[in-house]
Amino acid sequence: MKGAFETALVMLFGMMFMVMGMDYMKVVMMNNQARLLAESSLAILENQNRYDAAVQVLIDHTKDTCTSCILLIEPHLDHPGRYRVIVNYPIELKHIRYHTMAKLELLSRPLS
């Protein structure tokens, strides 16, 4: 009887921590995908040394790495010739019902 009770407690708490760990791992993976999208977009932008429709087509091909991310590229207001690469992505922790959007922002070097 004691063994069955201990096994039930271990299963109950073990499964709870396993669900929490899976949710946190999903957050880490989403963060990595968003960072990969932002850094690859910034690398394409800096490699081409300009931002126009042809560069946007190249950047659109990299959007497959993060399907739920929102990518924005806009000129920086304080530093002319530089661009801000902004990636917004969702963070969800279902076991505590937490839903929010995270923001990742990168700044390019001056483009000519």
C-alpha cells in the first residue's frame, strides 16, 4: 500500500514537472527560431549592402525558419543609413495560461 501511494505521488509530480519542462523547452526553441530569422535577415541585408525589393525577396525565402514570427525591417530614425530588424514572436506557457508576444530587435551597420 505504501509503495502504491509513493508511486502515485511520483507519477503525479513527475508528470507535472514533465509538462512544465516541455512548455519551457518550447519557449527556448521559439526564441532560437526567432533569433535565427533575425540574424539571417540581418546578414542578408548587410551582405547586399542595400534594402530594396530584390533584397526583400531574398529575406522572404528565410521566413520558413519561423512560421509564427512577424518580421519588420525599417530605417532607424536616429541613425541614418542603418536599419532595424524587428522580430515579434509568441510565447505560450499553457500550464499557467500565459500568452504574450516577445520582441527581438537588431540594428544593422551603416549601409551605403
